[in-house]
Amino acid sequence: MSMKLTVLAGINCLKQCALNAATPSNSLMHTSACLRKVEDRKEMLASMPAKDEGTIGEKSVDIDTLIDRKAKFFPDASTATQLFNGIPFNELPVVNIRVSPNNTIISVTDYKGVPRLIRSCGIEGFKNTRKGTNIAAQATAVTISAKAVELGWKTIRVKVRGLGPGRMSAIKGLQMGGLNIVSVTDNTPVSWNPPRPRKQRSL
């Protein structure tokens, strides 16, 4: 019996809504609430800043002015034997920075490629999503540069690989730790026929 009364009450409510359709201020049914939520979420996502992949500071270097100043900016045939603090360029230790969106791994090798030091944001004590931040990368770079200075290395080359928030901040951390950076090389692998991207996430 109670089921029958509920159904009748629902029908009466719908009839009342149909009668009040002419005056929207008295309307009892609101169907646009969940649609409004989706629109609000889309607006919020559109207003958020773009995700930093670590390339934000690379625009600050103006190559044209360096070329106009006739600065020796690009390597040539004599670069390998050029002396930096009394050491030829091809015998300088190399700092390899491996950057991903989730972590930053920094290793120091000698000129032959033998690894001497290795440090990552996880080893440094950062956990979970904080490992992928630029602050974690900078702290790791400062620590490893202090250990490199203890080994007697002051002048280094840097090779960066991958995209992530820690690209520029790791290089800045090496400078803060007291290392003199001679060259920065980007070794990020670029595929000519990459895999098809995932379909866009539906909101």
C-alpha cells in the first residue's frame, strides 16, 4: 500500500511541476545542478597554470644576443682540447641528470664514464609526489655537488636527459653547491615515430 502512495505522490509532484513550468521561480525540479558542476570543473581546470616540464627557465637565455657579442657559444673542432682550469674539455668529469616527472637522478662520472657518485630525490629523503618537484631536484644537486667538491672536482660538464620539473633547478643546484659548469648538453631522446598518445580523459 505504501508503494502505491509513493507512486501517486510522485505523479502529483510531476503534475505540479508541469503546472508551474510557466513560472520558473516556483519550479520544484532542478536538473541542471550536475551539469553545472561539470562546467565549473572544466572552468577550474582551464584556469590552472600549464604544467611545468622543466623547460620554463630555458626561454631566459637569449641566444641572439650571445651571437651578436661574438661569444664562443657553440663547440668547434678545437673544443675537445681547450683547457678549463688546466684540464682539457674531454677530460672533465660529467654530471648526468636524468629527469622524469616523478623523480630526478643525478650521477657524476669521470671522463671515461666510470660512475663515482649517484644521488636521487628518493635517496635524499623526499617521498611520493614530492620526489618529482623542482625543490627536491635542487636539494639533491646541492648535496651531490658538495660531495664532488670533496673529491676535488670544481669544473664539470652537464648532460641532461628527459623532461620534468627538475631540469633547470638541478643545474641551478649544482652552481649553488660550488661547481663551475662549462657546458650543458641536452641528451633527451626524441623519437621520429612515437607511439600514439592516449585518448583524452573525459571529464
